[in-house]
Amino acid sequence: MFIGLTPTGGIQMLLVLGFAYLVRRLFRFNQIAGLLAVYVSNPLTMIPIFWLDYRAGALFFSGAATPREFGEHLGISSDLSWFDQVRWLYDHVGAPFIVGSLVVAVIGAVLTYPLMRMLLSAFHLRRKSERTEALSKEPAVAIRD
């Protein structure tokens, strides 16, 4: 989730796989979950996430960009190339945007991890109880010599 909330679009999956490779000896890393989590940032959510990143960073650095500017420069209908969009981000909203993206990514990851663990535990517990219930409903088979 951390990587998905950072402005690393286009290389997020590579970053997840690289991170998984680097930490493989330290702890178990679910690559599939990591790859799925980066889809939190997609063409529909990118501008709102980037705006939130920028606003969070503007609490630490001055910044005067408007939501309209973000939409014009980063929207799907923008005439700018991918490189020009990235250059606009760093030239016009650089420090607040980068710092804010780190703040939002840390908060998002810290909140998401325990929530997902809780949901997965509940899911596994429910499946286990369903299997146990299904086994108890099966008729007993008599064993003959």
C-alpha cells in the first residue's frame, strides 16, 4: 500500500517485486498482495491521491497549486506526455508533493496493514467454520471388514 500511495506510477509493480526480493531473507512478503495493493493508484484515483499528497505536504512547505491545475496537467485528457507531467509535478509542486506523498503513504500503510490482517483472519476463520460444519453434516460411513 505504501508504494501504491507514492507518485511512482508506471514502475510500482517493479518496485514491489524489487522490495520483495530485497527483504526475502528478513521476512515473508506476499508479492501478490503487494502487486494488487498498488492498484489503489490508477487513472481514476491518481489525481485525488496526488492532490491529497500535495495538500499534506503543503502543511510543511508553502504551496499554491489548485485542484484545477492538477486536473489540467495530470488528467487523462492532458496534452502533456508522461515525462512532461512528471516534470510539472516536480517543478511546480515538488517539495510539498514529495513530502506529502511520504506522509500519506506511511499513514495509509500503517492503517491498511492491521485492517487487512483482521479481515483476512475473519475470512479464514469463517471458511474454517464452514468446512467444519460441512464435515459434520456428512453422513458417517460404516467400515466393514
